[in-house]
Amino acid sequence: NTQLKNGHISIATVSSALDISERKLQRVISAEGTTFRQIIEETRKSLAQHYLHDTQLSMKEICYLLGFSETSAFSRAAKAWFGMPPRVYREQANRR
């Protein structure tokens, strides 16, 4: 999670932080039936849900925390994840 805001997160960065080889990390991820990219996307989606629902962070702050360089890129991702723009998702989540 802490590496997301750097914008570019790589398997090398994560394996170094975990103090294991890249190959070992790749094997562990593969054994779970997923990919590094899928894990990053699921992490971003989960954090986006949290930030939009449980915080008062601005869209710009959320974009930064999730590693998006532009709010438009975050908006496109949110539409793919939730089927609606992030502002609409936040409004609906806060009505519940």
C-alpha cells in the first residue's frame, strides 16, 4: 500500500521490501492463481472504496494515494471498478 503513491510499483520494489527474491515472489503469486498486476488493481480498488466511503479526502488526495498521476485516470479506473464515476460512488456510499 505504501508503495502505491510512488506511482510506479514493481515486483522488484515489493520483493525488496519483503526481503525475498523476485522469482520467489512470482512463484508465490502464481501459486495463488493470480498475477502481480491483478493484486495491484485489487489493492487500488479496495483502497479506493475505503477512501471514497470512509474518509473526507479530496479526489486529488485519493489519486495521489493510489498512485494515479491524473484525476482522469482515477476516474476511468473507478468507472471500470464500480460502474460509475468516483464522485457518484462517494455520494451513493455516503447515503447508506
